[in-house]
Amino acid sequence: MKKIIVILIISVMSFAGVVYAKGEKSDNKTMTQEEKTDKMVNDFINNIEKTLEDSTKKVADEIKSLNKK
């Protein structure tokens, strides 16, 4: 369920970024906005990956602590 939610959020953010980037009329501004949008989406995905990694490590530590008891 969490994976589906993450995929939906990424899809919505990507779509919104693409629509916003294409809304500009000047080519120079569009390129700059596209770069900003790409950076925003990449940062968003990196944050999700880091959160998932941290959560996985936390769950692994909890499982290890349960095995020691």
C-alpha cells in the first residue's frame, strides 16, 4: 500500500512539474524552469529513497533487538 501511495505522489509531482515548466512562453525561461523542475523532482525522489532506507534500517534494528530477547 505504501509503495502505491509513493508511486502516485511521484506521478502527481512529475505531472505538475512538467505542466508548470511548459507553461512558460520564452525558450530561455522554459529551459531554466525545466531545470528547476528536474531538480525539484530529483530532490523529492532522493528524499523518498533516503526515508525508505532509514525506515528499512530502523525495522532491521528492531527485528535484531527482538531476536536478542
